[in-house]
Amino acid sequence: MRAVGAIVGTLAALTVGLAPTATADEQSKQWYLKPMQAEQMWKVSTGKGVKVAVIDTGVNPDTPSLKGQVLADEVPRSVAYHATHDFDGHGTTMAELIAGTGAGGGIKGLAPGAKIVPYRIDLEGLKGAEVKKSPDAPKAIRAAADTDAKIISMSFGGVPDPTMEEAVNYAASKGKLMVAAVGNDGRGKGQIDFPAGFAYVIGVSSMDASGNVSKFSSHGSWVDLTAPGEGFPGWCDATFRSYCDNQNGTSAATAIASASAALIWSAHPDWTVNQVTRALIDTAGRSWARNNPSSYLGYGAVRPKNVLKNPHYDPGPPDVDPLAEENGGGDLLAKAGASPAPSASASAPASASASSQAPENGTSGGTSAAGSNARSSNDSSTLWIALGAAAAVVVIGGGGFAVMRARRAR
């Protein structure tokens, strides 16, 4: 289904990096590991025991960082065609950002103890007979829903499609936590991609190292969380000869959000998707009210450390969707005994002004706006403790325009 077949990850690869077997260490370029306190989190959880279904361009299991991390034998046969033949390099990069071991100087995943179950779908860039042989996104989502993978990570997007929405609803009924990129249309109309725009899918936007929402990041009613998505290393292409530096996109933010969920779920394997979702939202970095999410950053920046370091954290009831009203009442999972991941919620508009302060092109395009900026404190490890003001506002033609988050209708 090519209408929803665009990957939304790599906007630019400006500097060619060395191969992961060389002396260069890609981890030193993963700027977010330090402020997210990755080393401290790994003492509590590495994501062990959690499987993440990566639906993308395929995943190469033979990179140094992914050896032993990819469960190719667990891909359902009906959607297994060339699951480990990455035709672009994008899916492998996403898998490494989630669960890479960092071996050979490669990318270190935020959840290096997690495992990847790869899916290659019909996406833009796939050619010839491979298009017909590869499953479409809805088929892959349904297949993943029937496995024991807890998280479905989707760094692709496009226009809404009823078949995909039905697949998402099915996965939600199976208690899967679905995470998807909101898209890279921030310089255009800002429209949100799907499946991120569907109920029960956590839509993730991108932020840069300074805490600004990425200028390319789509925005609107269906942004639920934000995560780092700029200045990361990734595979240059399908030859897997070298990494490229300064790649940008909401794809990477999606992978990091998925890894954050894996860290939490690994530490609390008895929690339901409701409780993991609640933990992600409740502990996200923001300075605005929880019921007034930003159109740029949603409920805030992912901070799994706040869950892992608190042995007394209360995840709430296991059978109550934390955003049931926004998700249409959560009825889908009533019969299954669990509830799905969240979508966006309603909020009133804010009254603040904003201005663009980033170049149109480059490695750190950000928009400084109320509700779209993450301010650093004196301690760099608390980078996302305070995120902006009450809600997102952009300047259009010199005047302030409040961006409302509309309640998602079902």
C-alpha cells in the first residue's frame, strides 16, 4: 500500500562517518545518551526480555552492533519475505538506535538488552518485483500483533487508510504499545502522518540537542511525545559500508521513544500497556499542565529515567487506559482485558508569541516557540525537565496563531 509508504527518518546525511569497525565511536555522536542518563538507567534496565517489532525497510542482522540482537526466526512466515534484507539502511539504523550493542564502534541502542523482530514492508524506494512480494503495512501490523512482541515501532508514514486503521485497532486489542513518527512536514503544512494520527498510536515528534522542536517536525493534534531526532549517526545506504553523521528525522525520535518504553517494560514486566503508557506520559518533561498538551511536543520529552530511579512509582490501574476518552473510550480492549496506548487529547489554545530561529537547512533546525522548546537547567542531565510554556503557538505573517489540539474523533 504505497499511499502510506514513505519512511520519515533521514532528511540529511551531511558528513560521512567511518565504518563501525574503524576507530571512530558512533556513541560519542549520540549526544542524547548523556542527558538521558543512559549509563545510570542501564544499571537498572537494559530492555532485556522485551521484543520490539520494527516495521520498516528491513533490518540487517549482520552489522557489528546488531549481531545476536535480531530475531529473524520469529517473523511470521506470511510477512517474512526479505525481512533481513534492508533495501535502504533506514530500518537497520532504527533497530540499532533501539537495541544496538555498540559493538565495533557502532551505534549503541538506548535499550541494548532488548531484541528486534524485523519486518520489511512495501515502502517508497522498493522497486520491481520486490514491491509485490513485500507485505504492506497493515498486514505487517496485524502479524506483529499476533506475536509476543510488546512494542511495535513504525518510523514511516503517509495518508490515512481504513485498512491500516483496522490493523492498528487489532493490534491495540492485543495490548501492543504502538509508536510512530509524526512526519517531517514541519516546513510545509505541518500535517501529521499516519499511522501516528490514529487512535492508540503514540505519535512522536523530534527535538534537537538544545531542546528545540525540530523545524522539520510535523505538529498538530496528534503529537503525543517528543524525543531526540537530530544530529544522530545512521547507515548511509544499503551497502552498510559506513555511517553518515548529522542525520535528522522523526524516525529516530520514534526509535528512541520505543526504546524508552522497552526500558520501562523490562524493569516492570508485569505492567500492562496502560501502565507503561501512563509512565511515559506522567514522567515526560514538560512545564505545562498534563491536560493541556503542546501541539509540538505533546505531553513532553521522554524521560524513562524518572520511572526507573523511583522504586515507588505508581503506574496506576492496569486495566484503565490513561487516555480512554481521547482514544474513543478504550472499548476495543474491554473484551481483551487490556487497553491500548494513547493518542492526543483536547486542550484550550494558549496566548503567546513565537518566532523561528533556525536555518532552513542544516543539522539543527529548531523552532523556538511556547510549548516547543526544552530548556536546559544547570545540570545537563535534566535537559527535559522544563519544556516550554503552556501550549504551542507559531507566528504566521507576524501575528500570533494559537494551535489547538482537537479531541480525536473515532
